[in-house]
Amino acid sequence: VQLQASGGGLVQAGGSLRLSCASSGRSINDYIMGWFRQGPGNEREFVSAINWYGGYTYYADSVKGRFTIARDNAKNTVYLQMNNLKPDDTAVYYCASKHRRKGWDYANNRHSYDYWGQGTLVTVSS
């Protein structure tokens, strides 16, 4: 599974961005998809996850109510709509996937994911 994240950029605080993560080479139908981010000097942290058919979603407390994850299996793409962005959201954002057989448990644990995209930089200015 090859993942390609895109949509990052520079935005002012309070603005919005939509990230996309496209899969090539394999359908994402049977995969749990996650978004993680890594800010300067920080460890990679969980942002959001969505199960294989989109029926369950999970958000970090820091983004709950501002970010929305969605998937379009027909397009092999996962999205992260980010609204009301804050300077603390500045980071490289990574998408990741793991097969559904690994289960929904630990969806927020980066070590449980098998495939990673290259990351897209989001910079939020104050």
C-alpha cells in the first residue's frame, strides 16, 4: 500500500485546510486509516482514525470538534477537514493504514500501523 498525503500549506489561525491521503496499488476498503502529526521537537502523535467502512471515527482531544475525518473508498482516498486551525496545529501530517484484521483497538497507537505516507506540512500563523 502506497499512501500519498497532500493538501498542506500555510494558513492563518482560524482558517481551514483539507488534507487528502490517496492510496495507490491497493484498495483501502479493508483498511483502518489514521492521521498523525509531528510538530517541531515533538514525537509523532495521533490525530484521528476511521474504520474500514467509515462507521467509527476517533479523534484526539486536541482536535475534537474542529477536525473531521472521512473516507471515499471508491476513490481510495481519506480526508481530514481541519477547521479553526491554531498555531499549535503546525506540524507535518502523516496518513497511515493498517488492515482491519488488526482490529479497531489501538487505532490511536502509531506503532499499530503498517503503512505510512510521506507527510504534508501544515503551518498555522498567529
